[in-house]
Amino acid sequence: LRPHELDQVVQRAGGNPLFATEIIKTAREVGSLDAVPLSLEAAMSAQVDALDPDSRRVLRYASVLGRSFSRAVLEAIMATEGHHLTDATLTLLAPFLDADGTQRLRFRSGIVRDTTYEAVAYRLRSRLHRAAGETMERLADDPASAADSLALHFSRAGDDERAWRYATLAAERARDAYANTEAARLYELALGAARELDDIDDQTLIDAWRNLGEARELAGEFDRSLDAFSRALKLARNDAVTRADLLLHRATVKDRVRKLSAALTDLTKGTRALEGITNDAAARLRARILAFRAMVMFTQGRLERALTAARVAEQEARSVGDEESLGKALLATGSLSMMMQGPQDDGYYREALTLFQATGNLSMQGYVESNLGVLYAMAGRWSEAVELF
């Protein structure tokens, strides 16, 4: 290329080395830099359009399967449309596809895959997604292990029943792996499918909205988390215990964004909803609401009232044997005692830590240990403080 052409490449690529490479490649093929498309996507699309019909078809069918895919699944979905995959075609597609292990292929560029996928007609795309989902479902030793892919394929195929089933399963697996953003995406996919189904009961939907709210909260999407809990509350109607539980969840998010008065309002509503209900579930939930109420008041600086609430919560939690709410009540009591009396007693924190270890609550374990570290630092117990931090 001549100097002024090199300058054009640099300017049009806008700092994107992939686009620079594609501009040069396309310019060689068409014989002129002036004929090269102005966007990276258009350049990629032009390269795909230049392929022979069979190769172009293979690439478009493959794009439905994602960035990396099984050759067996590609062959199966092509067969449903009356076509076959040959080694000769794969050789021609070497500039676009790489081997990804022994039985898998991979698009060299995600942009190639995305632009190719957008060129697939909607009806054909839907058929291919259904064929892909059914093939993967049939070939998998354990469909649950491929639940995220199955959920996507069946969702785009319009198979709402299987989209709901696999999206819910995949979301639970993502949540257990602390992949909160992925879990939220999958719960959204599941709830989107649920809108088209008539046989899902309200409690199942409430659970899905609650789980979505929790996943969004853990992913830092606080406004969207509040929306999920509010949607669940609309479904709960007259189920007092469920409403109180959801109000506690919503108050937790409001506390995280420092809407403390609004959080206390939800906690008050939750307490009132439980009035007159004496079963164990209501008693445990009441203890959790009281414990969290104490922590919110502590954050507000209302120390005396917070300490009173924490002690009431501790009594309630001990009476029903709820380790989680007892741990939070003890944490609040320990923090308030340290604030009001100085670093005198680590017993509250130590018991709370033992309880959170028993329940497997990692975030609360870390929270207690950091507070215990502050207490030891204030008392001059430096080595112990460092170890806890």
C-alpha cells in the first residue's frame, strides 16, 4: 500500500487492529481500498458474501450454535434442512473457522459469528435453534450440564416450556457457582418464557422473581433488584409470610443503597404482616426482620434504639433456634457495644462467627471477621487484627 492508503487504513480502523487487518485483506480481494466497506461488520459481511453458496450456508448454520460448537451438532442441524457438511467445505472455511479440540470448531472472530448470524432469516434461525436444542438434548449424557445452551436454543426456537425448564436449571447452577450476572440473565430468560405458559403457579413465579432479585443485588444491579422484588410482591397478594419475606429482601437492597428510612418502612410492613401468625416460619422470619432492623438503626446512628432492637431480636432468634437471624442480632449487638462502650467484649462476634460458619454464609463471616479485626485493633491486639483482616 502507498503511504496515503496506509493513512486511510489507520484512520478508518480507529485503533482496532482486527479492523485494520480486515480492511487490508478485503482491499486485496477487491483490488481497491475505495471499495472496502466503512465498518468492520460490513467488511466481515462482504467476506462471507464472497463465499460460494455451500460454504456460506455452512457458516450461517454454524453461527446459530455460538462462538464454539460441536461438529456433530452442526452436521445434525444441517441434515434437518437437507444439507451435508464436507471436509472440503471446512477447508474453504479455514479463514473463518478453527479447530477447537478434536470434535469442535470455533469462529476465529466473534464479530464474524455475530454478523453472520444477523444475516440468517428469522424463520430459518428459529428452526435451526430448535434442531440444535433437540440434538444437544439427545446427545448429552446429562442435559443439565448443557442447560444454559439448551435454554438459549429453545428460547429462540419459541419452545417456552423447555426454555423455562432449562433456564431455571441453568440459573440455579450459575447461582451456586457465584456467577451472579449469568444467573440473573438466565432467570430473566426463564421469566420471559413463563409469560407464555399458563401452568406455572404463582408461588413458582414468586420464587423465580425472588431469585432474580437476589442475583441482581449480588451483581450490583440494585435498582433492577428492587424491581424484581416488587414484582414478586404483587404476586404474593394475601400470603403474609411470603410478603414479609419479600419485604425483608427489598429492605436489604434499600439498605445497600442507603435508603435507610425506606428500608425501615418495609421492615415495619413486614412485621405488621406477621402479626397474629404463630407458626415456626413466621417466628423465624420475625427474628430476621428484627435483627436487620437493629442493623439499619445502627447505620442511622440511633444506637440506643438499635441496641434495644438487637436484644429483642436475639431473644426471638434463640427462642426459635434460627442461627442466621441470631448471628445477625449478635453482630449488631457486638458492633453497638463496641461503639458505645469501647473494645471490651468479643463474645458477641465470636458466637456470631461460629453461627455463620455453621450456616455457610461466607459474606457474613467476612463481615464479622472485619468487625472483630476492628475491635482487636482498637484494643491493641495487632497480630490478631491483621490475621482477621
